[in-house]
Amino acid sequence: MESVRSGSVLERPSEKIESTGNGHVEQVVRQAHDELRQLLQQRAAVMKRIGTVKQTIAGLANLFGDDILNEELLELVDRKTNGRQPGFTKACRMILMESNRAMSARDVCEQIQVRMPPMLSRHKDPTASVTTVLNRLVEYGEAQAVLLGSGRRAWRWITEPLASQPERRSDNVA
């Protein structure tokens, strides 16, 4: 069983703004604060939708081949090959996006080893490098950090929950 980390700006109740004796300024600050919170919630929703659409496009490309994607789509879903080894962040992003479960840093390392063995050899501590990238993907709004029932940390690609099904749960990560 996994749980989502809480305590983000989006989940905190509106904090009381200290009175400065200037009601107009306080009202403007309060309105700006409320608008910022709304915009951040909208951004989170948009990032989830982007994750869902990217995952759908990647899944279709897996089924029918990259030929069905034009150059722009190949680039937008990180599948365009440019003749060089794909970047480390791109590799972590692709592995997480294509997974149907939350993955630990070790799981991502194992998948990189299977798909692109030379990439890990360039890193002194591959698990630490992957952890750093996964945390950055969380900061970018592309991934979500979760805690597994075992208390271990894992990450999953952010997508919208299916309307007809409850949000995905991942109990099978070691």
C-alpha cells in the first residue's frame, strides 16, 4: 500500500495574514495569495493531464511503432533519437512513464541496466543519481513520490485517475 506525501502548499489551509493596520494592503495580499493557490492547483491538474496524454501516446507508439508519431510528437514524448546516447534524466523519465506501478530508485536502475547498460557505468553511485533525477521529476510536476507499505520510497508517473476506476495503487514494489 502506498501513501502520498502531504504538506504541500496546495494542501495547507489558508494561513492568517498578520494585520498591519492597512486593510487595503491586507486584502490585496489575501487575494493574491488565493489566486496563487488556485493557479498552483490548476498547474498540478494540467501536469497530471500532460502525464496522461504522454503516457497514452507512448503506449500507442509501443503498440504500433514510433512510425505513427511525427517529429514533433517524438520529441514531446522523449522518443526522438538524435544519434547520441539518451540523457540520464530522459532515460529515468521514459522508464517511469512506461511503468504501470510506482518504482523505487533500485527498480529504475535495474531497468536502465537492461535497456542501456553503458549509461550506469558513467555514475559513481547510480542509485543516488537516479534518486536525484526522480526527485527533480517530482519538482517538475511530472512524478509523485510515494511511500510503500514497507516504508520504502518510490515514485510514479503522474497521470489522471481513470474516471471509471479508482486511482492506481502500487503494492508490488520491493
